[in-house]
Amino acid sequence: MGFATHLGPWLLGTVKNTTGTTAGVVQNIGAAHTLQTKTVAYADTTAQTLLAALPAGALIQSIQFLTTTAYTTTAPTFAFFVNGTAINSASAPAGTTAGTTGRGGFTLGTSNPSLVANVGSTDALVSFTQVNGSGGTGAGTLEISYIVRGSDGSMYPTASQQ
């Protein structure tokens, strides 16, 4: 298996300019979905642990937690930050409970929706804090998905770049 890097938005589709209102001639280009992950253990409760570094202009789609080892007494509570600014209220992954494994998501943008829509004009560090109840076991993987865009948040090239 190979790995590759790509700078800027990776636009996919066959029609980049709209010339009418009929399918096949209407712009159908969209940006690629990207994902970064971080394993998290029960004891990872230090303030603002790094989750991912996102490119400038990125749009955060979601953050989910895949519980691989059940937390013993309570589901973990997470707060997320973009360059130190909160983007959600601390919450447990929706749909998860103590003693279970599985995937749950978070509501983002409750504290700062503009940073979810565009992380800013420079690369951004996304970090988290995890709070646990009493007990001593639990682990999982945080997944952050986002769209890579231009540093100004644009998804399509300007006319001079086409």
C-alpha cells in the first residue's frame, strides 16, 4: 500500500464550469473528504492533547469517537479546540454509553461555528480534552474528517487559476 500527499483542494468531477441547466453541463466538481485519527486511552486526560493539524482554510465535517475498549463507569467527555479556541461544549459521544463499544459523534460549532466552517488562513492545530468518571479502563480512536480547501476557504480556483 502506498501513501501520497497533495497540496490544496483535490477537486473531483468532470464538468468544472456551468454552461446551462442540464445534467452533464452543470458544474459537478466537489472536494475530496479527508480523515485523520488519534488513538485515545482512558488515562489521556491532559489539557488539550493534539488531535490533528489541519491545512489552512479546511472545513471540519465531523469528529467521531470509536470506542474499542469499553469505558468502565461513564462514557468519556470531550471538548475540542481549534488553535486553543473551543468549538463545542464538552460532551460524551452521542449514542455511546459506559460499558459499550461503538461509534459516536459530537455536535460541533456550538461554541464557535466560524472555526468549524473555516479553521483560518494558516494551518490549525485541533486539540481535545478528555474527562472520565471513576473507573480505570477504556480506549478508542478519535476521527476528524474535513475538506481541504484553499487557505482563504475557497473550494474552487479563481478564473485566473483555471
